[in-house]
Amino acid sequence: MKFIISELQAGKSVLSYLKNSVGLSSGNISSLKNIPNGITVNGAQVTVRYILGAGEVLTIKEEDNIDSINHNIKPVDIPIEIIYEDENLIAVNKPPDMPTHPSHGHTDDTLANALAYIFSQRHTPFVFRAAGRLDRNTSGVVLISKNRMAASQLYGAFTNKQITKRYLAVLSGELPLDGHIITIDDYIKRESDSIITRTVCGPEIPGATRAITKYKVLYSGNGITLVDVLPETGRTHQLRVHFSSIGHPIFGDELYGKASPLISRHALHAAAITVPMPLSKQLKTFHAATPSDMEELFFKITGQKTENFTEDLRVDIPQKGSNNANRH
């Protein structure tokens, strides 16, 4: 990866440039220092103390090699929709019933296996670096970094709350269709007798973490509600716990509501994600089409398509200072 040093950047050390302009972490930079020709200027290897001049070409060796690969992730030919790809990241539409990472009992049916296969066909080393994850039965957009630099910048964007996620969910029961943006703001903790389930609790309870979810009702009727959801925090099972806590669990959620013969999982879809792109920092939004099982569920109950109600997914929900937000 090459960078041409501008007049404004001239006079900076390589360390300062890589940290503050490129956004690499100290760990990333240390790794580059230990790779032959990991950091070069005009083709010659340099230390991070080197002072850069205008017009010089700084090159960092970001490509993964065979030693970087986790060989426990075996390539498996599983069809996966790639929404977007460039030299730094991939955005995919993860289907339901697919774990993000391999785990016990799921060693050959994950998103990591699917992408490992794609890159094996390209004869390109690939390290699976998912920027966040979705539950196995939650569908939608997942971002995967293709190199250490992109992974570091996306991690920083998540940490600094520069990434916005939008979800589409079908809830059990009918909420008011009043055009308001509603805020659920409370605390969540792990259930004392479970390693999986979470519950709403008071802020004074040990292990409690604050969780904030905004949502807007898009359709209400026939015993269900379609909502556009924007979580401001990213706690485990946050959306599932929050909607269950207000008496409207996500449809088909057997953990926090009840299973349904109309759908084999909870009806939750990560419909869009907006991120500052690695290097350019320009905001870009990736959209994932609503999966067929949620479309079929909605049509069976309402006789209509979700697309008739989802124009709001293309419009930002105010995250702060909304005049019509209610608190629960």
C-alpha cells in the first residue's frame, strides 16, 4: 500500500504519519517493523523515526502471507452475496442460520468458511477479520477487513461511535404507528444462571451496562409491528432483550419471546451500515436486501411487501436531540 507524502505531511516521522494519518495501531506498526521491507520510502527500508519529505513514496507491506492464515478455518463452497469489495474491505449479506465465526459444532458452515473458499479460488491468502458480528440467526450486512490497516481503522471507528447500523425487525403485537422516534434507554446484564441470555436491570446491579436503542414503527396491524431500528450501543442480544422488555419480542424469537411455525428464526435483519471508509474516511452506506424468509413472513400475515414500508431505511434517524423521542 503506497502513500505519496504531501507538503502538509512533510516533516512528520513515519511513526507519526502511520499513527495519525493512516490510523494504524501500535500493534500494526510493530508487526510492519518485523517484516522485511515492511516499511519503505522510495523503495528503501526505513525505521519509524525516518522524517518524511514532500513527494516521497511511503509503502507499507499490508498483504497477508501464508503464515498469517488461520488454517483451522477450512474453505467451504457456501454461496454468499458480496455487496461491495475493494482493496481494503468486503461487505457481505450474511444469510440467516449462518454463524459468523467457527465455534464448537460449527466448523464448516460459517461466514469465515465461505470467504476462505472465495479467496482460495483466487489463490490469495486471506485472514478473516470481521468488523463486529451478527448472531447466527440474524441476517444482514457484515464488514470484513482485508488487511491490518483496514481492521485497525474500522475498530477505531466502532470505538469512537462513527459507525451507524440500521436493522429491520418484525415484532409480536402492535405498537402505535404515530411517526415518532422512540428511545429505549436502560441497563442490560447477563442472566445469573445463564451464559447466553441477557435481561434488563437497574444501573446499580453488578455487571449492568447501559444500552440505548432507537426505533420507528413502519407498519402496525394484523398482530405484528414492522420497525426500523437504530441501536446506539452494541450489547449482546440488545435488540432482542429491549423489544422483549417492552412486551413486543421479535417475532419468532424462541429465547426472548416464542417460536413460530411461520419463520424458523427471530425476524431481525441488519439492513444497512454506514462507515467511514479506510484511508479516505468518506462515509459510505451498504444496504442488504431483506431475506426471503422475512419477506414471506410479512406477506403471509399482511398480504403486503416490506418494501412498501421501508423507504425510511434510506433516511437517517436522528441519533441525538430528537424532539419527538420518548423514553421507556
